[in-house]
Amino acid sequence: MPDDAIVPVDTGHAGMWMGGMFDVKGAKQSHIRSAGHPGWTFPAGTGAKCAWPGRPVVIYR
């Protein structure tokens, strides 16, 4: 994963696995997890890309 990646993660098992297994290694890398709204990753990723067009955005559902 690039050091400046933004990773929106869906709720449920995807969020649990990502929270336990994803290591944030770069100072600009971020991991954003939902707290109970399934399916929010695509619009969240789209919003993140609009806000930071130069950074890679990877959604995990």
C-alpha cells in the first residue's frame, strides 16, 4: 500500500479484519472505518478522492 493511501473500510467482518491486520506505516497513511453503516465505502472513497485527488484511495468491503 502506498505511504499516502486512504483506505475506507466497511463495517462488520471487513472492519474487524482490517483493524487487526492493517499496519499503518506512513505518516500520511490513514485507515477510516465505519461504525455500523454497511455499504458506505464506495461513497466515502469517492469523497476522499475528490478531497485529495493526488492520493491513492483503496476501498475495502
